Amino acid sequence: GAVVSQHPSWVICKSGTSVKIECRSLDFQATTMFWYRQFPKQSLMLMATSNEGSKATYEQGVEKDKFLINHASLTLSTLTVTSAHPEDSSFYICSARRGGSGNTIYFGEGSWLTVV
Amino acid sequence: AQSVTQLGSHVSVSEGALVLLRCNYSSSVPPYLFWYVQYPNQGLQLLLKYTSAATLVKGINGFEAEFKKSETSFHLTKPSAHMSDAAEYFCAVSPAGGTSYGKLTFGQGTILTVHP
């Protein structure tokens, strides 16, 4: 079964509202999680590295004030899309690193966000 | 810095034929390499990964890939295609170890079509 769970799988929100996506490691502690975005018919692009107990590290071009990442516990990272607009509609997927260097990376099932 | 190039955005084969999906990478540090499969409207499933052990890596569903440092390649093969292999395939590279392990850079993806 899944070892990394994302919720919700699908979400529709109105333009201007905020939406939160959760990424949970189910049976291991993940000090580091990663958030990716995939636009339709495109590849996955890393948005940010989520570090437990510290600020996330954002990739160039990703607005940190728009995509708020919180990693308050060793099993949960959240991505909040603030003031969402239709261009934020995308597939968001997280991954968690289990163990240290060289250990397995698990992906969540992904979350489809549609902003109307 | 790291990058991945997948040659051929679309590959079409007949059922029972050899599958070859090409991936070349660039990395300033020793890399770990991954192949993922994505079915429509779903998340990512790990097919196989290279983590500096054997250069020929066997994965699930009969897939394998060979890491060739001299060619900076990590091509994915399967001797005999099955209809269920039709999907999109992503090659990805990560720094090998350290705090950046798991920070994946993905190729653009290759859509595999299997004809009866």
C-alpha cells in the first residue's frame, strides 16, 4: 500500500481563495519532503524542498509567498496555494525521502487542483 | 547542476517488440538515476533506480536499464512490449547522497504506445 499519502486527490476552488494540500508519510519519519508541479502534458518540475522544523527551500521562479510550505512534523508537509488563479491549475505531487542518503524516495498519489 | 534529456517524446512499438526509451543526463556530482511510469491521471510509479551498485538495473514489469557513465546514458529497455506498458515514462536524476538526495530533475517524458 501507499507509504506516502496526499490529500485531497482532487480539489476545485474559486479564483482568489486558498487551498491546502497535505502530504503524509504513513509509516516512517521524513525530515525532507519535496513538492513538484506538473502542468498538463508536461514534465514534473520541482517547486521546493520541505524541511521539518525549518523554512522550505524554493526553486528559482517559484513564489514563496504564493506557495506556502509548512513541515511542522516528521510525517506531514503541507502546501498552501494562496490567492489561487486559473493558471495555478495543475497536478501537485509530493515525495518523501525515507531514511538517509541513498534510501528510497516515495511519491504521493498527487493532487489535481482546478481553479475556476 | 543536473539535467535530463529524453530522446523522443513519443515511441510506438508493436506488442511483443523491444521497447527502448532513451535517457541522457548531465550532472556536476555523482548521480542517482530513476525511471518512473505514469498512467493517465495517476501518480508516479518507480520502475527502477541506479544507486551506484550494479550498472545493469532490473526493475518491475520486466524493465531494465543500464547506467553508462562514458555515454552519460540510462536507457530503459524491455524485451517484449505488452499492451499494459502503454503509458508515459519519465527519467530522473538526483544527486547521489547528501542533503540533496531525492531532489529530482525529470526529463520531458516519453509516451509509449503499444500497437496490437
